[in-house]
Amino acid sequence: MSVWALAVDSVSNRFFSAGSDGTIKVWDLSLYSPTTTDHTQQQCCVGTLRQHSGKVYSLVVRGDRLFSASSDRTVKIWDVNTLENLATFTGHQDGINAVIAIDEDRVATAASDKTVKIWDVRTGRATHTIGTHSSEVLDLTHGDRMLFAATYDAVIHVYDDRTNERGSSESRTRYAPIATLTGHNWEVWQLAYVQGELFSASFDHTVRRWDVRGGVVEGAAAVGGRGFGLCTGTLKGHKGFVHAMIQGENNLITGCADRTIKIWK
């Protein structure tokens, strides 16, 4: 069935795919030969992980760990080498749409229960729940001590993710709202933080660029200068829903329901 997520582990030369059939497939690129015409699943697929009971919407690799998020309301952690299921995080009341790694010790999840949860990877406990959204949370990204959450009602929420010191206690980590970014006409399904700017891809056929520099300042108000949160550009050209977006080398790459991939400088 449909493939929803990909993640790459450059160390092991593997990549992972997940989708509506509830499985995660493990592919070994060292088994791929450009001189062979038989590029079948049997050639490169070295494992299938079947422990999820719902669609798998999101994958991320951090170090030697793979994190998967599913409509079964769980996040699972896997060893990228042994493929062992190391842990399962539970706590969301509806399907999980995205998982991202904030740092070595924390991941964040976005769910259809209208919440974002921050998880301590070491304990498997949700240390924070951000439940101020009016609609399902579809995607997340993180950068410069800010957490960004896109919701089904076409809004992007910005939160302060300051940690006073590495390994600080829960009380020293803040997730206060900084700003709400509006401008898209339909839901935002993809977020990417690139060099001080936020990009958002939407079902309204556009990608928007937002100025979020200076959003967190030590010892001062969380919101930066007057230009913070302004849309500084709208990338037009797609003729369908923009489903996928990644950062390339000095460019942005988008995939769309209009059957095209666009590369933006």
C-alpha cells in the first residue's frame, strides 16, 4: 500500500520506508547494483518490521536508533543494525502524524488528538504535552531553540524550546508560545527549518517562507524584532497539493500531486 515515510541511515548504508500497510521495510543500498536490471524487493530488502498495528506515517533516524510514528497512537524505537524493537512510547489519544528528533535525548510527536508531546528517549516518558491547538497537528520541525507545529486549520504555531543547560530538569525547559503564523489557505503538511528561515508546504499548492530569526533571545522577550513571523516569499508553480519537502544543498526540493518535483534556489 501507499508509502508515507522514508529515512536514511548513512552509516549503515540503509534506508527505511513505511506506509499504509503498517510495515517498515529495511533496504540495504550495498546490495544495489546499477548494472543489474532486477531491482526487486528480494534484491535490496533485508527486513520487514511488522510490530505496528496501524499506518506508519513518519520515520526519523538519530544515531543508531530509528523512530517510527503510527496511527496506532504509538512511537516505536528500533536498533538500525539489529532491527530489534527497543521501546514503545504510548500516551497520545489519536494517531501520530509526525515524529522528529530534537536532540540526543528528546523527540517530539504531532498527533490528531491536537497535541504535541515531548518525550525523554532515555525513560520513554512524555515530559511535556502542548495541547493548545484547535485542530489536528500534522507536522513538526525544530531549529534555533524553537519548535514549530503545523495544524490542519492552516496555522503554524511557534514555541520557545530553551533549555538552560544540557540535561536540565523539566522545570527549566520552556514551551511557551511565541507566535502564530497565518497565511496559507489550506492545511500545512510539511515544515522545514533552513538557515534561520521556516518553509511550509501546503495543500493550497504553495510553499511559503517565513522570517523567524531572533525568535529566542536569552534574558529578553522570546519574540524577536518587528519582522519576526512575516511571510517573506510565496513559492508558486505547483498545480496540486504539495505533499513532500526536504532541504538539499543550497536548495529546497518539493514533491507535488501534480506529478512534478521542483528544486528551488
